Amino acid sequence: MHDRDDELTAAEERAYAELAREAMPSRMLEERVVSELRARGVLGWRTAQRHGWRRLQTATAAAASFALFASGLAVGQWLGARHTADAMLKLQRQDSATAAAAVQRTGSAYLSALGALAQASSSADPKEVARARQAAQSVLHQAADEMVRLAPDDPVSAQILKGLDRAQVQATTASTRPDKQHFVWF
Amino acid sequence: MTADADLVEAVVSDGDEVAFRELYRRHTPRLYPLVLRLVGGAEMDAEDVVQEAWIRAAAGLKRFRGDSSFGTWLIAIGLNAARDHLRRRGRWGGMEDVDQIEIAVPPAMHGHRVDLERAIGMLPPGCRTVLVLHDVQGFTHEEIARQLGIAVGTSKSQLFAARRTVRGLLDETREKTHARPG
């Protein structure tokens, strides 16, 4: 059948020639190889560097976003604080107005009470009248004291305070000690 | 088309994955059938060997000087990887004694015609490697001798034994198929 056992026949040559010389293994093999080479650091280290740079950029962007957010928050709080300060100022202004009105009301009440005391002094108990007068003087003294604190340069308040202090000193030196004080503060 | 040398340079200098995939897709189609035949037709074994060959090739890319084509260089690596694989499996004992080669057709294949591919796969690994390299890949005996580290005469005697065995397998199954009743 074969003239030379170490030579291929024409049919055998054709059969060998028809054998596939090219074939692709499964797609998974490529991924396995690439994955293994990545794990060994042969592939992808430049990509990893790019990813590292990208991560840095992302981190920077995140930090910038946070800074922007924090700045916005701070500005918002500052604006809020300004509103709060304005509100406090308004409240203080309101309190001042309320206090001024209270001074006017109590001043009027004080004068009304003194006027009523003067009218009733002839028929009232002299001890009660004396006690009321002493209380009125004490209040007047403390009011003058507050007036001087309120307006140190106000000569009227200063003169009233000095006059009251002088009168008190004279009363003390005359050894006419007053009876035990029984003030009822309001 | 980017030259192999440029792709190699991109992989070596940059670890360029895209360049590597291009090399892989360009040369694996020729490497895989060779390896598949060397391991006797076992696809999973062939894929393991191809993977090992590429890993060795990638690790040695810096040593690739372009003296031979990249494809030839890769085939040599694949051949060594296949031999190492067969050796680990205890199936590579060097070149067989050509007088001792006897292949019996498995009972399961009685009545079925064995094609050339199947017959090559049934050869002992040593002479199968020589036959595949010579008759399928077109290597000369000198190249085979250099690749396998054997004498040229050994390559020739292995090829002779391989061809004879293949013929025997093809003739045996052909006769049995023709003789099959019905």
C-alpha cells in the first residue's frame, strides 16, 4: 500500500493539510489569562495608576464639594445668626421700650401714691405716715442713684442724690434715730 | 495593524492590557489547536496549557528580542508548557521506544471510523508531539530536535512510528466499519 513507509501519500498529505490550524478557545480563557496577569502585576499597573489618579481626583472633588457645602452651611449660619442678632436687638429695643414705659407707669403710680398720702396725712396714723414717707424717701434715693448710673453727667440727678445723702447725714448726727424700719417693697 | 513588536513594547513598558489582548487574540488561534493535539485532545487540559504558556510568555516578554517571530516564540513556549503539563500528569516519559508502540482501538470505538484527529490523539505523547510538529505544523526534523532536545535521528524514528501507528488505527477502524453487518 505504501511504497515508502516514512513518506505520506497524497491522500494523507491532504488529510493532514485539512486539519484545522486555527481555533479559538473559550472566551473565558482570555479573561482567566488577563486576570492572572493582572494579579501578578504584569498587566494593568499603568491602568491602576490612572485609576489611582482618578481616585485622587474623585477625592479632591469630594473634598471640594464638602468644603463648598461647609462654606454654604457657615454662610447660612452666619446669615441666620445675623437674623438672630437683629431679632435680639429688636427684642432688646422692645425691652427698652417696655422698661421706659414701665418707668413712666410706676413713676406716675409713685407720684399718685405720694399725693394720696399727703391728702390723708392729717387724718392718718402718724406712724404709718412716717413709715410711708421714709419708704418714699428711700425709693427716691435709690431712684436718684439709678438715674446717676443711667446718666452720670445729668446734674439734676446728681444734685438730688447729694441732697438726699446730706440730709441723711444730718438726721443721723442729730441722734434722732428713727424707729425700726418696716419697709414693704414692691 | 499594529506590529507585534510594538504591542510587546506596550505590554512591557506600560503593562498595557489592551495591547496584551491584541497579542492574545492574534496568536492564540494558532497556539490552541497545537496544544490541544499535544495533550491528546483534552480541551480543559489544553486551556490550562495555553494559560500557562501566556503567563510564561508575558513574564518573559522583556527577553523577547524579535529574532524570531512572536508566533514562533510563543509556540516554543506552548510546547514546553505542554510537555511540563504531561510530565506532571505522568504522561510524558520522553521519546517512546518505537518498537514498543502498540495502540489498540478502545472497545467503545469498535464499529466507528476513527478520523485522523482522533488517531493522532491516541498516539503516545512523545511520537505524537513529533508528528504534530512535523506533519501538522511543518517543523523540520532539525527544528523539532532543537525544540525537544533530542537527536534528529530520534525525531525521524518517532515520526516513522507515529505515522505507521496512525495508519494502523485508521485502517483497522476502516476495515471494522466496512465489515460491520447491516
